[in-house]
Amino acid sequence: MKLSFLIILTFTVSITTYAGNQSLKDSVTMLDDIVVMAKTPSDRLREGSYSATAIDVSGRLSTSSDIVGILDKASGVRVRREGGLGSDFNLMVNGMSGNAIKYFIDGIPMESMGNGMTVGSLPAALIERIEIYKGVIPAWLGGDILGGAVNVVTRPDKRNYIDATLSIGSFHTFGTNINGRWAAKPGAPIIKAAFSLSKSKNDYLMKDVEVWDEDSRKYVRVNRRRFHDDYLLATALLEIGVENKSWTDAFYISGNCSMQNKQLQTGSVQSKVYGDASRHGHSFGFGVNYRKRDFLTEHLDTRITFNQSFDHSVTTDTAMRKYDWNGHYIYSPRNEITGRGASIRHYRRPSSVATAVLDYLCHENHRLTLNYLFNLTGNRRTDDVDPEFEPSSDNVSKHVASLSLTSLWASGKFGTSLFFKNYVTSYHIYQNDIPSVTGSSAMAGRTVRYYPGYGMSSRLEVMQRYLGLKFSAENSVRLPSSVEILGNGSTIYANVALKPERSLNFNLGCFGETQENNAGAFSYEVNGFIRLAKDYIRASVSEKEGMMQYTNEPSVHIFGFEGQINYSWRNRMFISANYSWMDSRDRRRLLADGNVSATFNNRVPNRPWTFGHLEAGYIFHGFPASGCRLRINAGYDYVHWFFLTWEAYGYKESKARIPTQNIVNADISCSWHEDRYSIALECTNIFDETAYDSYRLQKPGRAFTLTFRLSLK
């Protein structure tokens, strides 16, 4: 969308001419209207050389949608949740998902703030927009990114403000967010703070689950409510700093902390029911952020950050019981989660993340950028009750350096970016439990690996505003995350032998827009992509144990396209639609023994391959009273069915599959007094469809959320 300003300038020009001895009267000339057009940051991102899109969050603050729900509406993006509030979720972007997608806050890796800080826990009022990069990622973000990146851009407020929201919803859900900025006077130290609290019982109805019926002496299908899925998360952020000083443009010292309690209802499949196991933890950290234009020399911009976090999580599994969906149990010689002995397992994971960006404008059309990232994550494990458990202390570190050259040609109509990366990873592995599962015996000690990477992107303006082309390509590497290598202490096994995944990524797209007499605006974007991945990291599930583990697939090829169209009229009506199709297939033909793989050319399982979203809304200005704004919005989500396991295994007709889903959502909101007050009511899954995402874990059915917001400036 473009911002249009209509400025009418009236010039009175006195003209005196002479015809013979007679003087003519002065005449007045009125110039035509002058329309000044300005591109928003979202426009500039869409028209850049990378396959990327931006979501304006500031325009959605009066609605009750959370950040994760807003992300799910973007083109080429699918959010996959494992349940209700507090459940794990991951993003799928152009066929890549999970930890292949990295998250940032203002360009700083979000993982540096501890496990309690996720994109889902951030207050929406803290955010201006969300940038989503697909496939090839700009070098200035840094890091080992293979599938995509989400960069959360916070509000650039220069005035003091306080923003507070309170929401209540179905399944005993409650949430509150408070954030603000304060400075005593211009030039004085600035304080930014945010606090959020969310909790839920998640006691939604599980449909068609299997329980034992004593009367018929057989298993029957019934509906039962979840009974052990309480969740609580509290987070706090504090920043103190200064801006616009001779020695810095911005310098902030920050601190954050979080506390989380979660009961565990199921394993990675819903047939595995828990009734006592739980996980709780806390984290805290601090950071430093420094930015300066013309650092040491003219045209050299610098950003340096350092963040240290300390995470401590405890998984308690001591009940030695086996539950069913009735809430009944029998005593068992095994624990609930792993099927082994009782345990109270402690995981302490300190993390150090440092970044440095040097950006030099060597010519008015050429920019050179050097980016460096260092990440060190530790993993110290102890157990309070398991006598056979041997404590261990592991760590994983990585260094990623990149150099890029960005250039503009032909008066800015043609732009290019070339970049090179170097990846270094180091493992120190000392755990040795369950070596047949985790591979710990083969990877004990220290391992160091090196990988190169490179890529380019370009864009061409073919017809001003109406048609632009973009292309990008990259040889990329993603180093496994600490969770993928070391597990999560409860439902995910470690796999210390996991290899980094590598991929050749290609993107080709076109975009454009039209403007109709400053009243209506239409924009479109279409992108095609290819991912040729080696050692593709995939989450596999043991349905018998209910445990998950990340494994490598030697070769996976992904082809696909996604498109989006948007229409808005007079800042009143808006319509958007997007559609994505992708073909992810196993391309390993031969096994290690020389036999043909049964899964050769099968679609990668447990992954949607076609989906779409349609949204429409209307804004009534001055209704129901002067100064009010009433917004009505409706959305429709479509996901085509897909197999839960490899297509080649078992009979296709009886194979477990995630069914086709048609979900309708709607919300209505009203704001008044220049958006100082607002109230919103949202209904998700209006028709109470049975919805799944990962591993056929049911998501909540029909739910209502009521949100109040107060914004003072």
C-alpha cells in the first residue's frame, strides 16, 4: 500500500501587459492539484530483490488476533500448532519449516533472549510490522538460515506512551500485556518496558478419541475434554538507553526474564495420554545494543549487540502411571513420557549471542556490508531421582561471517546484491545415555566443521509500479539448533550425530500495483521457488513411544509457487487472497545396501503441500458515533489433506492422514477517541471443524476471545 497526500497549492500571479496605451487587468492562474506519493516500508520490502513480504501490525492493534495468528495469514506461510495456548508451533515457509526458520527482533536473533521469549509471547502493541523473508535471506540478518526468516520491527515511537490490553477467552484463557516508553525530556535517558502474562487450562474437547468401554469390552470412539494441559507464561522486558548523542545514535542496556509452567497432556501423538507429567522453567538475561552512523569515518554505519541468557527447565515424570482419555489410570513400572524409570530431569542452557554489522556506503549506489554472528549454547543435565542417569555438560557453538555488496544501476531501476558466507560449528558432546537412539557414543568429544556459502539477488523495474521482476539464488547451510541436537528434555530425543542441512535455493517472482484516482489500490505478487536440499532435517515420530527426534533425509527436492493479491478502497474496504502449492519429495534412490529406497519420489510426510487464505473486511468511520471506527473482518483457511507417514508404507487406503481442513474465522472491533480505547471480539473456527496440524494432534475447536485495549500518548 502507498500513502497518498493531496496538497493543494494556490498561486496568485499578477501579470501586467501593455497594448498600446491600455493596461490589462491582473489575471489569476490556478495550478493543478499536486499528489505526493510515498512508499511504506512494506512497499519497499516487496519491491526489493529478495522474496519477502511485510505485515503491518499497527493497523491490526484494535483486533484480538495474536502475532502467531497474524503470521498465518501471510502468503507462502503456514503456522503449524500442536494444540492450544502454550503448545509448540513452527512456521512453514515455501516448503521449509521448523528450525530452518529463524526469528529476529530489530535484526537481533530472538534466540539470544532465552526460551521464554518467542514471537508468540511478544505484545502486539510493541510491534510496528513483521518482515518475512523466504528462501534466500539478506546477509545483513546474519546467521545460518536456510528456509526463511521473520524479523519483528518494533514501534519507532519518539513520544512517551503506555499501551495495555486485557483479553479473556474460551477454555479458561486469560492474557494481559502492558508496554510503554518514557523519557523525562528530549535528550534524557529513555526507558522502555513490557510485561505480558498468559494462562489457559486448554480444556477443549478432543473429538473421536479412543477409550476402553467396560460394558462392551472393547475400545470405542468418544469425545473427551483435555484434563491436564494447564499453561502459564509470564515475561518482562526492560530497556534503558539514550539516542541521538555525539557518540551514538542509539545505545541500550536491556534485561529480560520469563517464567513458564506447563502440564503435558500428550506426547507427539494424541493416543499417548499423560496425566501427571509436567515441565516448568525460568530464564533471565541481559543485553547491550549499540548503533552509530558515520562510525569512525563518514558513511560507515555500525551495529554491535551482545546478549547473554540463562535457561533452566525441569521435566517431572515420576507418577509411574498409564492414563486414558477418561482421566483414569493404572499403575505401571514405567514413566509416562519415555517409558523408563522415574525422573526429575534438569536442563540448564546458558546462551551467548554476539553480532556485529559494518555497513559502508562506498559510492552513492554501492554498499558493502560485513556481518558476523557468534552463538554459544551450553547444556548441563542432572536428575534428582534417577540413580542410573549420568550428569553431563555439552555445548554447541557456531560462527557465521558474511560479506555482501549491494548495488543500484540504471537510475535505481536495476539492483543487485552479491554475498559470501562462512560457517563454522563446534560440538562438545559428553552425554552417553541411550547411545543407540541418540548416537552419543559415536560423537563423544569435540567436533569442528566448516562450510562455505554464497548467493545473489537482483530486481528489475520493467514498468514503473505495474511490473517488476526479482530473482535470487543461494548455496546455503543451516547448522542444527541446540534443540535438534540435544533434545528438549521431555518429548524430543537428542540426536548428536545430526548433520547440518545444505540447500541450493532459487526464487523467481514478479510484482506490481495500480492506483485508481487515489480511491482504490490493487497489488499482486507471484513467486516460484526451488529448494535442492541435502541432509534435510526432518522431525520423525515414534507412534509407539510418542517421542520425536530430528533426523536427516539425504536428499529432498522442493518445487512450488505462491501468489497473493490485495485490493483496498478508500481506507474502508480491503480484500486479500493468497495460495501456495509445493512439491517436497524424497530424492534418495538407493539405500546404503544398494537396494532401491521404498520412499524414493514420495512426498515428505506430515507436511501440507497446498493451502490458501482469503480475508475481507470493512471499516465504518464515524460509526456508531463521531470519532469511532468499527471494523468487521472475516477469514477463510484451506489446507488440503496430506499423509502422516511415508506414502510407500502400508496400504494407501488405510494410511493415517491429516484430513482436508476448511476453517472460517471472524472478528469485530471498535475503537474511539483517536484509538485511545478499543474493544474486539474474535471467533476462531466458527463451524467447530476438527482441525489438525502436526502429527495429527487436534487443535482447539470453536473459540471466542474478547480483548480490551487502552493506549495513552
